[in-house]
Amino acid sequence: MKLVCISDTHSMHRRIPHIPGGDVLIHAGDCLGAGTLSDLSDLNDWLGELPHRHKIVIAGNHDWAFQETPEQARERLTNAIYLQDTGIEIDGVRFWGSPWTPTFMDWAFMEDRGEPINRHWQRIPDDTDVLITHGPPHGIGDAVDTGFQFESVGCEALLARVRQLHLKAHIFGHIHEGYGELVPGTTRFINASTCDERYRPVNAPVVLDV
């Protein structure tokens, strides 16, 4: 199964130079710009133009429509499968998606570090093959430049849960600077952020086989 992974498009999806073909298109959150239902309608139209047999979308911290008007948002997203602490099996591959990230300022889908956010990670089934979260686990594709040094801002509780699983892939975004693929062990970690740190949609979709 070929997965095509994008994230953090911030309503600039139509400016992505090329979307490769594949079996499943995965969007790991921050798909919207202002986070409105109008933004979501445009995204849905664009998704409908793509050839992938399956499309999976999770929300991110900019995707307010999914938090503030969840029923209307889900109704508008007709061309993709929306996962929010839920999963789906496609051709024998088990996917799980979750939008939560550790609290930073006052964005959507945020929980305090420690037990509040860990409650979401404990819901990830043990037999998950492909995990999709908006934010990264601690220490993997999560370094931001503070102006003085690079600091890891990923979630410690998510890392602990991932270490308990036998994932084929963990796909995320959120930290634009962390774009790329990392394979520190048997799990393939993908930071699929499409936008760079200056919010330019210049990073290519990441393609992998599972």
C-alpha cells in the first residue's frame, strides 16, 4: 500500500506543485487557514479532484471548524475519512488518527502535558499499524529554533505510548522545521509538514509503502 503524506497546508493546498499518486492520501492536520467552514469546503472540493482511492484527514491546532462546529465540519468533508481519536482499517492496514497537541497559547485541540493529553494516547489501539497525529513525539522531528538554541517541543507522553506499539509508520506535522523522514528504529517517522517555517508550501509530499 502506497501512502502519500502531507500536513500543515494552511489552505494553500492548491499551491502544492505536485501530489504523487498512491492508494491513501493522508493529511496530518492544519489543513485550514482561518479554520472556517468556508476553508473546509474548498479543501473538500480539492480532495475530490485527487485520484487516490482513500483520503484520511485529521484536524490540527488551526482547524477550528472541527472543534467549534464539529457536526457541520464533518458534513462538509465528504471526500475524505475524518479521524478524531478513531480508526479505520483499509485493505488490512489499521490506521488511527488524533488531533491533540500539548498546550501552547490558545489554539484548537490542545491538552496540558502529562495525564490530560495522555488520556488520548491511551486510546490508541495496540494493533495500530499507521498512527496519524498532528504533533510529533518528543525528540523526533520536533525541534524549533528559539533564537538561542533548538528545543524539542514534542509530546513526551506520545513518545512513551509509541514505544509501546509496533507501528509501521507514525505520520505527523505541526513543527514545520522538522519536515522529513526519520527511521530511528523499526517505525518510520514522517514529519509531513508541507509549509516551511515561513508558511510557504514548498515541502514535497512524503511517499512510503507499508
